[in-house]
Amino acid sequence: MPQLDTSTWLMMILSMFLTLFIIFQLKISKHNFYHNPELTSTKMPEQSTPWETKWTKICLPLSLPL
């Protein structure tokens, strides 16, 4: 039974990694990225609700007097 020749495996693996790296670099370079994105306001618009300025009382059934 012949022995497996592994002398070229290192070169094969290294060339595979190099090829994959080049392919991914070329794929990534095709994308258009925004150079200067504008900041958007994250402030929520104010809503006028009657309970905004005063406390509300929450009555649970268990907290009512007997």
C-alpha cells in the first residue's frame, strides 16, 4: 500500500487561504459605504396627556379597606 504524500499539503493550504483572502477583499471593496452618515435626532416628541404633570393613584383590590 503506497504511502500518502503530504509534502504539498502546506503549500496547498497556504495558497487556499491566500486565495480566499483575496476573494473576500475584492468582494468587500465592491460595497459602497456611507462616508459621512448624518446624525439623526433620537428625541421623542412630547405628547400632551393629562397624567403627564400629576401623579396618578393606582388602587389594587387588595389595598382597599375592608
